[in-house]
Amino acid sequence: MTDAAAGSAGPISGRTPGDHLAWKLDNTYQRLPEAFWTAVAPTPVQAPRMVMFNRPLATRLGLLADGADANADALAQVFSGNALPDGAAAIAQAYAGHQFGNFTMLGDGRAVLIGEQITPDGRRFDLQFKGSGPTPFSRQGDGRAALGPMLREYVISEAMHALGVPTTRSLAVVATGEGVFREEPLPGAVLTRVAASHLRFGTFQYAAALGQPELLQSLVDYAIDRHDPDLKASPAPALGLLRRVVERHVDLVLNWIRIGFVHGVMNTDNMAISGETIDYGPCAFIDAFNPAAVFSSIDQGGRYAFGAQPGVAQWNLARLAEALLPLLAPDRDAAIRLAEEQLNRFRDLYQVRWQAMMRRKLGLAAIDGEEESDAALMGDLLQWMRAAGADYTNTFRALSDHDAPRPGQFADTAFTEWRARWQARRDRNPIALAEAEAMMQAANPAVIPRNHVVENALTAATGGDLAPLQVLLGALAHPYEPFRGDPACLQSGPAGFKTFCGT
């Protein structure tokens, strides 16, 4: 293991400088063939300063005991990469990916994996520094990150966790005391990301592209051991892995649709086989319902629009299946048939589970499953919302909660007629009204990270005022409870909002 190397301005304090965290790191990814990784130390920074530290997550990881304290300066040294903890072994991972449909060999260009923290209950989580300096995969990039985008990932990933969506999480953000240039000078930062793993669809594409079957097999074996160990005894483990990944991504995309989330850059290198949301670049939440909503400044054709996400997920899964073909069956034609069966399962499962998700959002229940009229009821509401420009989150929450603010569009004739049909359908529920409303409130958040509210908080934070960001994080921590905070958190923002990758 290598200490953070000297070579740029800034003191290095050595390993674990009194951070008082209970590190229990392992490095199983580094036991894969070296084709999958390169050892690289984080580049030291001049004046690290803690900006955000996620104490509840640190406690869950076993890093911090309940009520324990840790020195902020020591934490800043660790989470900036200036001083790696005992057991760390910093590496950059290699992978490939289809970026907007174009295949490219890639890798961690501004991130290093420092190890896997073993929690008190025996679970394993990757810890990765993002913005920690250049790597062999940087492709002339500076390897750094700006404070605003790193705080944005912190806010959105923690909001997603509170919303019940599988996601990577954010442990810390450290200001580096150095600038980065992204069309203009910006303050730099390093984010510490926590993930079930950083195994991407593109990791398997990379292994397949190398044309060495033993490398692909070693990666599949590792993935199964990491995420689906019960498949080790399966007669067809690679096929079982593909099946699990399909199922996880049906549920992941349904969660995005349920809360109105747009990932914004669903390249295959931004899809994790764990089924977690990963890589919060140009992501956003819709206000007015619009399946064509795009927030990424680089998505000119709407490839990753809100309503396109299920189809893109299936397309990405097809690329993963292509990479796994040599391990699915000895005969290529047989392997293709097996892969197609799993891809068709995505489509079929998605349709069934989409209706189940929408029934929860509308409080619909039946003794023997859905009624035949349910699909029309769901579709007609979405059609009305699109025509009326109704706020997606507020509409569903208002239906869920008699005390919620009711959008002005609720007064029109089309909605009144739809509401009468919906209430008649709910009257046929085999459950009480209170139970139906509780089901709806558990599926429909009262508050989401509204784009304009997030941007205002980030502007203040990059200017040195963290108070709005802390208030926002508090508001997002319990999204399904009745919201009594700043009304701006419940209001649609201005049209035309765009996000940027921050790279």
C-alpha cells in the first residue's frame, strides 16, 4: 500500500492523523487481474477543509460510534486524500461504456477507490474519492472536481436515500483550497462516495472488449461473490447474474419514475450492477409532468429524457448481455436466445410492476389484483397532467393527503370528471380509506429536491454560507412526512432549467 505521494503543494500528514475513525478496510477488487485497475495515489491538496460530514452514514459504516466526535482538521486530511487510513490501497478502476450510444474505453479519470469498509454487521461498501486528482484514465483532464457539483451529489444522493431509492451515498465533502477551471475559476473539492460496489455495466464491456475469456470469467466470479453469492452453486451463474441485474434495474427505474427523477446521463458506464443509482451529474427532478423533460445541457436529442429511461435501461442491459454472451452458453446462438429472454423479461416485468407502482400512488387495491379499468384511469390522469402542466409531485401528494395544498389546475372540468371515476374506484377497494391514503402517502413524497431550491442553496454554499444547504438537507431527510418548511420547497421552479456534468 502506498502513502499519498508528494509532488504538489500542500502538507501530507501521513496515515490516519488522529481522525478517531474505526477503519476496517479490505481491498478485494485489487485481487482481480491488474487489467481491471491501476494503483494511483490521490494528489495532495493545499488547504483541505471539511465542508460536509455525514455522521449518520459514518455511524452505519462502523467508522464512528454513536455520540463520538472526530477532529475536523484530521478528517479533512483523510477525506481530501492527503493522508490515507490504515488498510487503504488507492486504485483507479478500468471500464468501458456506451456514451450517448458510442462505445469508448474508459476508466476512473478523477476518482480513486481507497478500499472496502466492512461494517459491524459484516456488509461491505466501497469508499471512493471523487475529484482526487489525475489518473492514467484522465485523458488530459485535471482529475479535479468543483465544490458545487460535489455538494450537489451529496444533496441529491442523500435525498434519494431518504426517498427509498437504491443509491450510492455521500460520506464527506472537503474543500481543497485550490481552484479548478470549468469555463471560469471555481473552488475545488473532493467527495467521498459510498457504494455497494463500483461494478458498472461498462466494467463487463471492458472485460469483453479485451477478448480474454479468463478476464471476463474472473470479473463475473467476483461480481457474484460480491452481490449474489447464492448463485455460486447455480448451474448457470452468469445467466443468473444477468437475471438479477435485470430485476434490480426494473425496480430502480420504476423508483425514478415514481418520484419524477431524471438521471440525465444513462451511459452504460453510469449503470451499476448492484442496482444503485450512481454518478449524479446532470440529474434533476421534474416539476410539471412531461415525459420529454430533459435537463442535461449535453443531451440535445433527448436520449435520456424522463420518459425514455425505461427504454434506455433495457438498451443498456442489452449491451451488458452482449458482453456476457461467451459465458451464457457454449453455442453463440443459444447464448443470444437466453439473453433475449432476459431482456424480454425486463419489458414484461416493467409493465406489471409499473401498474403496481401506480396503484400504490393512487391508493388502488383489489382482492384479486387490479381491475381492468385501472390502466385507463392511470393513463388518463397522466394525460391530463401533461395537458394541464400539472406539477407531478404536488398532484400525487394532493390526492394522497386531504391537508396538502391543491394545485389550481384541480378546478378544471377534465380533472373533476377523472376524480369522480377515481373516487368510485377507490370505493370498491377492499381496504379502508385511511389504509389507502397511508399507502399513497408512502409512495408519494411531499417534498423533493426542487431544482431551483437546490441551486440557490449551492450558490450560497459555494459563497461560504452553508445554512441554506443544511436547512434543505433537513427538509429532505423525511420526504414522506407532512412538510411545514419553506413553501419554495413545494413550488415548481422556472422553466428551462439545465444541469451540467461538472467535469
